[in-house]
Amino acid sequence: MKLVTFLHQGQERIGAVAPGGDIVDFHAADPRLAVDMLTLIRRQDELMPLARAVLEDAPAACRVQAPDLLAPLPRPVSMRDGYAFRQHVATARRNRGLDMIPEFDRFPVTYFTNHQAVTGPGPVEVLEHHLDRLDFELEVAAVTGRTVRNCSLAEADAALFGFMVMNDWSARALQMEEMKLSLGPCKGKDFATSLGPWLVTADELPLTATDRGRVLAARMTCDVNGRRLSEGNAADMNWTFAQILQRTAYGVRVGPGEVIGSGTVGTGCLLELNGSGVVKDLWLKPGDRVVMEVEGLGRLENAVVLGEGPALPPELVALGPRP
């Protein structure tokens, strides 16, 4: 199923994409489905059979055309981002004059990002300092559907509920300065992560079983203002989502509704493309339209909008030479 969260008369509702593209409003079709997406995931054994039955036989009165889509999972329990595409990691390091880091091949890594700054399709508001080398990152995100802790690879794989397109917006000037302190990205990443347009359940996707966990072979692209800049494939992940989740769950309870990003696909951000000379000093600005598409997962469209807010005081921003 292609699950969505949308606004209906100012109220948040969930549903699914029907053949033909209409949205079936679960709330209107069955009061037992008048829940949010996190609840649907947590109670999937009870509610997903109802949702599938509703989708197959929804009357016209329960169908909505072109609703205002939100992120499919607007309030995830947590959000981690990975580092799973060798091409991106190797190219980004080479552009900085660094050798490929050997630990990449030893274990998958993630960092926590801001699960309270999730957006869906549509405008993404940024502030002044975000615009200093504002970037996109083309990714796939997985959503957990079962609780795991100290799990086997098979248990981790079975805990994956579904997948979405993910744009990990990045303010590179802020990111580069703060990462000199060896604590990972924070203000360079925490202002927005876009997810959508749908959360596609794992059973609907052509996942291939391997000894590393299931693999999604899906073409990934990103266009900026109609210009194709990024192209890759989710099958090129050097670590599967199952492997990433298995390591994540070592000594830790991971529950339903947590999001894990793949990391950036090769060619999937301006940092990489500028450093490789594919583009020349190209960064995002207000009014730019970023369109990401992943085969089977849909098309995520966003526009950069400059919001209103005070600038940080100079002593809290280390951009460029300091006295």
C-alpha cells in the first residue's frame, strides 16, 4: 500500500493511494481507522487488514482528489540517517583530499537528526544562515514496524514496515564549521528533513532477498528547477537497511515508527557535484524547486522559501575567517 497523511478541512487524516491516483480517506471509510500513521504502524496486525479491505472497496464518498499531502509519518519516534553509499562517501572524501576511510567497509553508521523538523511535499522554510551553501541530499528512508533489540539480521529485516523518499536538507557552511568540533552535524541538518509523498509498505515493493537482507532496486533521481543533477540506484547501498537496523538495535530498543535514512546516493547532493566539477558553485536559493523521484516510492517536490527570523549574533556563527 501507498500510505499517506493529508489535510482534510484543516484536520490531519491518513489514507492510501487508490488505482487512478485518488486518495482513500480511511477516517471516512471506517471509524476504526480514524488514527494517525504512527498508530496504524504500531497496531498494524489489527488495522492493516482493515485498511486493505477499505482500499479495495472504497465508495466514491470516501475518495479525495489532490489533497494537501503532509509527510506520511509527520511525527516519527526518532530519525537516524545512515552513510550507506560508497560512491558518495568516496567522492566526497576525495574532493576534500582524503583517502577512503577503511571503517566504511567494517560496519554501518548512523547519526540522530531532528525528528521534530519533518516536512512533506511543498514549501520548505529556511533562514539566512541556511542559505550559505544550502544543499539537498537524495535518499531513501525506511520506517520500522516492529520492536527489535539485539536482533538477528532476519529479525531486523522483518521489522522494516515500509520505505519513503527522503531529502536530507543541509546547510553546508554551518555543517562544516560545527563538525570541526567532532560531534557530527547539528545546526547544519536539524532545520528540515522532507519525507514523502507516500510511505510504501514493504510487501508492495520488489525487494530481493540476499544474505545481507532484502535489497530494493529502484532508480533514484533529483532535478533542480527542471535540470537533472542526480541519478543513482537504491540497490547500490553497500549496507542494507537490515544491516543498519541490526547494528542500531545492539543494546537498544528500536520500536515502531522510527525512521532510518540510507545516506546520500552517489551524485545525490551539490556538495559532491560541486567538488567533482559537474556543476560550478551551484547552491540552492529561495524559489528553487527540488524534485526527487525514486522508482516505486513516488515523487517528492519541494520549494525553498526564505522565512522570517532574526539572524544569529556574530559570536555564535563561525562562518569564514574569525578575528
